[in-house]
Amino acid sequence: MIEKLINLVEKGGVRGALRTLGRYAAAASAARLGPGRAERDEMEELLAELRAGAYERIVLRRGSFGWHTALFQRAQQLARAMARCGCMVLYEAAPPHDRVRGAERLDGGLWLVNLRSPALKHAIETAAAESGKVRYLHIASPESRLSVREVRRYAASGWIVCYDYIDAIKAEISAAKRVPSATLALYRFCMAEKSCVVVASSRLLQCDAEEKHGGEVALVENGVDCAHFSTPGPCPEDPAFRALLRRGRPIVCYYGALAKWLDYEAMRIIAQSGRFSLLLIGEKYDGSYDRELADCDHICFLGRRPYAVLKDYAARCDVLLIPFKKGPVGDAASPVKLFEYFALQKPVVAGDTAECRRYESVVTASSAEAYLPCLERALALGRSEAYLAAERREALAADWKLRAETLCARLRRLEETKEGRVPG
């Protein structure tokens, strides 16, 4: 808790941290009250749909990564895609991002649900049990709020635990000096529990899980909403961005978390080269950006921008960047932005990490100094029809619908085995 508070202060100062804590406290208190009069009808609608069972399975996504966070990542994308594949998906609301006291339908069979009200949580779990459908508790590896004791309670009441192993279990992922004890405990529990369904987002994590878990580990990599990213909107009315466009230099863009696993030396070299304009869009995940690049005047840092308009910025840049450092965190990461970059039809330059090396469409830089020649090569590739066609193929193969179908196929095999049927 103390380390989280320190991280909040590093990102927003004392006043910013206090404002964040105030918003969290207010939203959490309201959530514990349960649905107000205006929300009860939608809550009853959810409970009725749960009991009716007109879907293939129930997936309860527990965690502290809210739906309305600034980053629209794997958690939200996979939940939405699984709902479109016939699952009833209940996504836990997380204050202060989600101000939901009852339930809110997001998309078909996808619901945002408040589980902080004990009565509401009990009603949802009871209705799910009454449906007669197979129930999954879906949790992700960075989770630090959910206890093993709570996970055991779900397992004892008939829920199958599905552990989404999406990042290396390292302190950097938690923006802390050490891995939170709850995160480590969940990881160890899920690796030791043979009845747990383990899903990995990268091959390195899959190998690690297979060694520790012993059972089948499904590889469900990150992906992209191709329809969204292949249709950019108008140029953003953003004075700083418009000024960058007027400079006339090729624009190199990175969007995402600004964190310790980035190669800040490489970004400094790019910014100070005088050849490129460096654009950074995202959230200061820890204090590393200010420590490493606060004194660099040749960077256009826009801060956070909504997911809906990220493509509008990136589509007007010349090269898209993934400056991950080689190491346990970088090598284990399957970057969501990689597939989004492919769908945007822009050349990609990345650090020499295991996942990025797998794709021929990625120009990998073996060192900070190697980024400049790699960027020059990428500019030329951006004019190649063969290169752009290869990117299109990579993007289509990584559509979130296909990723969700891979996961649902794994769950279906498990269900058929439990019912005594031979999977076809």
C-alpha cells in the first residue's frame, strides 16, 4: 500500500495523489451501497439473463483494472471478444475509473458489474449458479487486490479458475520496488493448482507456465481490433500535435505506458538526432520518465489520449515505435500496440525482444545506437507494397475475435472432457 502511494506521488505529486485517493474513496463508498433506484431495472435484467442461460458459459472477470481506464488493453478487448463468441462476460467495475453501483450492459452479453456491494455480489453469484452453465473465474497475473482465499472460495463453489498469465511476475510491472505479495501468491497458487486453466500471452510465459503448472497451457497472444485501427478518423485538433506536423520532419511515435522497461537512452538519441520528431502519448506509469527524460527538450509528450483517437494520431506519423529493453519484462511481453501498429499500416521499429523478433514486419534495434539506422530503414519499408501487405496479414491473423475463439476452444475442450465426451 505504501509503495502504491509513493507511485501516485511520483506520477501526480502530493496534490494529485490526494485527489486520486479522494476519487477512489468516494467511488468505492458509493459502490458499496449497491444500485440506486434508477439502476435496479438494469440489475434485474442482468440477473434474469444469467438465470435464463441463453449463452455458452459464464466468465466472471475479477480484478482492479477498470473498464474505463485510460489504457484499453487485453482485459477489455478479450472480454468484449469473448462475449461476441457466445459467452456471458461479467467484468468487475473498479473505482475510481468505473462509477457503477449496479450493472451496466456494455455490449450484448458483456456487462460491467459492481461487486463491492456484498448483497449485489451474492445475487450475481447465486444467479450464475442457478443458470446451470459452466462458470469461470477469470483473473490476470498482475492482480494484487484479489486474495488466494477469495479465489479458493470461488473454486469451492463450482467456479473454474482461469489464470491469464499476461506479464512477467516482476516488480516493474507493479510499479513498485517488489512484487506485491498478493500478486505472487496468486501466481504460485494458480501454477500449483492442477484444476486451474492457465492461459499465456507469449511463448516465453507459456514455457514458464508449462514447466511450473504441468498441464496444458493455452497460448492466446495479444491482438487488435482490425476494424477500429484500419479506419483512422480526422486529424486531431491538438495544437501541439499540429505544430509537430508543421515541422516537416518524419515523426516517430510511441504510445503506451512510460515505464522502467523502456529504452530511454534510445528515445533520447532519436529526439536529439535532429532527423526525426519524437512523439510520446501515454501515462507516466512510474517515475522513470521524469528521471530519464525530463531534461530532454526535443520530445513532444502529449500525455494520455483516449483509446478512440490514438489511431488518429498514429496514422499521421511515419514510424511507430516499441522501445522495449531486452530482459525478463521485455522478452515476455506480447505488446498489444504491435498488432495495432500493423493494422495502421505503418512501419514498426522495436527493441530486440523475443516477441518482436518473431515478426518479419518489425525492424529490431539491437542497441540504443542502432535505432537511428533502423528508423531510416523503416521509412523506406513504409513505401513498399510488399511490406504493407505483410503487415495486413499479421494484423488480420491477430484480430481479437480470433484470439477469443482460441481461448473459447480451449475452454470447450475442457468442458467436453468433464462431461465425458471425446473432443472432436
